[in-house]
Amino acid sequence: MDLLHIVILAGTGIAAGAIASVVGGAAVVVFPALIATGLSPQTAAICNITALAPATMLAALSDRTQLPPFSRDFMRLIAVSVAGCGLGAALLLLTPERMFSGIVPLLLAFATVLFAYADRINAYLHKRAAARGRTIGLKLSSLQMLLPVSFYGGYFGAGLGIMLLGVFSLATGGDYRSANVTKNFVSSINGTVAAAIFISQGAVVWPQTLALMAGMLGGGFIGAHIARVIPRRFVRVLVVLVGAGLTVAFARRYWF
């Protein structure tokens, strides 16, 4: 990897770290940048997940007063989320490279649609919970949503922040700031576990990962502060446009 690639990845990391800490969707930006340095799609996914964990933890700790109490139920949720993420990471390592390349456009399309309709999905879940006369809190009733979300996060990661934000938005009664910090905290723990699995198998390409990680740390710190003031709709529209373009580009590359 040459100096130009280092600069590109560090710059991409700053933007991605900020996006991840504000609304999620950093992988949509990072994924093509990693592939541009010569990595395969599977290795790019591994490096992205590994590089993002420290940035999201920094974003969570910088606004830690908004974290929920570390009750028994919350700790159980974290444990289940970590287990799901670990299983997803293990499956990623077992997936043949050619097969993973073929499903990348589908994964990107899924993440992009998720970004586009995140608010509507969140509103629907709130309405459904209210119709049943209950709310979804930080307790075991949230596991049916959190487990598959965490599994997906360990396998690919693009859109994980959006999905976790939806889960924790319900759990915190619609308090965006608290839900966002909780999302950052849980996703960083999940990413650390997935990274440990990848590292133990020698799957991480360190030059690209470290360059990206350095940028993401700065971006995560910046994003934690701008999350309090920046319109989320603006960020989401930008990510959706990028994601749609990349979905088309990767479909042409791997399917035709």
C-alpha cells in the first residue's frame, strides 16, 4: 500500500467515523475505499469491522452520561448481542470468497434501503408496540430484534448502526441522543469481539486497517459532538445516495 492509499483511507476514515457515530452507514463509504486499495470484498468487510470498533467506543464514551444504567437486563442484552456478532463473524470467515463477492450488491442494497426507510421502520415499531399496550425496553423482550441485528453486524456490518439505533430508540422511549450513545457503545463491543475472531485467524490486513482506524478515531470524536446538532435527515440522504450508486456499481462488477 502506497502513501496515496494511506491518505485516502485516513480521509475516508474521518468521514466514516463521523457518519457512524451520528447515524450509522459508515461501511457504505469505507467498503469501496478498501477495495480500491486492492483488497477483496470479504477482506474489506473484515478490515472495516475491525477498524470501526475503537471509533464507536470513543464516540460512546465522549457522551457517556447518556448511557442507560448497567442493570442486569442491559448486561444480558450486551451478552446476547456479542454472541450474535461472534456467530456472524465466524460465518464470514467460513463463506467462500467468490460467494461473498456475489452477495455484496445484495448486502449493500439492503443497507441502503434500511438507511432510506429507517424513520418509517422506527415509527412502525413504535406504533405496533403502542397498539399492543406495551413498550420495548432494555430487557429480554428486545432479544428477538437484537440477536439477528447483531448477527448481521458481525457478518457484514453495513447498516448495523441504523438497525441498532432503531432497537435502542424504542428502548429509550424515542430519546435520540441516549439511543445513539447506546448504539455506539454496543456496536463497539460487538466490533471488538468480531475483530478478536478475525485477528485470531490472521484475517486482518493491518496497513489498510490501521490507516482507516486512525481516521475513524478522529471522525468518531467529531461525530459524537456534531450528533447533537446536525440534522440526521441530511446525513441519511447523503448515505442513501452513495449507497444506491455503489449498489449499482458493485452489481455491474460482480454480476455482469
